[in-house]
Amino acid sequence: MPSTQRLDATDARILLALGRTPRATAVALADELGLSRNTVQSRLARLEQGDALRSAEHRIDPAALGYPLTAFVTVQVRQRLLDEVGRALAAVPEVLQVRGLTGTQDLLVHVVATDADDLYRIAGEMLEIPGVERTNNALVMREMVPYRLTPLLERAARR
């Protein structure tokens, strides 16, 4: 669920500094940004509580865990079973993320696999979930623009 918390320029500056040095202490961030330690600590706590500052899991490359193949699977679902399908997909370890869509497809599922045979197995598991009517797989050939927020944070920091 998206955060409803709005970030101001100071929040954006803190997050940019944290992005450059993820292990920085509040004291180090305060020194770098010319803020008090208490300001940095209280803002970081507020960002974590409000879900604006999320897990750092997206920084881990699945290939390092033995999953070099990435695919996006669109899923058509019997509407009344959408929540059940979502819960079943969450139980599949190779499913990294599921997004609800508008249009002809209902879900966009980000998956990883060890190889093509493993992807075939995962796709089969998805098709066995009650309520899943159809899937369509698209292999990721290469990443053109990695997930990033830095340009948006830089814009917010200039406000």
C-alpha cells in the first residue's frame, strides 16, 4: 500500500544522504546536512513509521541468491477470488512483487527463477492457484533503467 505521507525538502535531503551512505548514523547524517541529531532521528523515525522509508531488500540482487532469470507475468483472475489469488502468490518464494492492474489483465507479478525450466515450474504453480484463469510471461532481457528515486528526491530537496 502506498504511503500517504508527504515529504518536505528536509526529508528529501535526509533520504538522499541515506541513499549515498545507507549505513550512516544519525550523527553522521546530521553533520553532513547541517541539521541537529534530534531532527534527523525524529524524521527518520517518522519516515519509518509512516512507511515512506521501506525495507532495503530491493538492493539485494536476486542473481546473488541463485536466481538470475527475471520475468513479469500478467495474470487474469476470476474477480471474486482476487484476494485469495494474492495470498496464494505471496506464498510463492520466487514472487517478488504483485501489482493490481486496470485493463484486460488483473495482476502484474514480478518473479525470479534459476533458469527457464524453473520459470516453467513457477508458471505452472501460478496456473494451479484457484481463480487464476490465464497467465502470460515476459522474460527480462536486460535492465535499462534500474529502480530509482534519486531524481525525484533531488527535485523534492530543491523545493
